[in-house]
Amino acid sequence: MTNVLPGVLQEIAEVAGETAALSIAARQGGRRVYIPSANRLVVSVIRRPRTEG
């Protein structure tokens, strides 16, 4: 990673990469955005009811 990003963007870059952090900033800059943790995503998938098909 070449850039040092401000605040939470640096944290996002450390986890998801600089490109992802900059993309989020470009699309959501100035807005409060909820991004669930990986653990929360796994729990959601595990608890999802099965669909019959």
C-alpha cells in the first residue's frame, strides 16, 4: 500500500485493500455507511432459512 489514508479509510484499506477503500470513499464520501464485520456476515449466512427448490 503506497498511500496513507485518513481515519477509517486506512482501516478499510488494511482489511479490504486500498482500491476498495478508495472506491467506497468515491461512492459514499461524506455519508455514514454501515459495513458489517466478516463475523456478522457468516452468522447471517448460517442462520438464513433454507429455500425449497
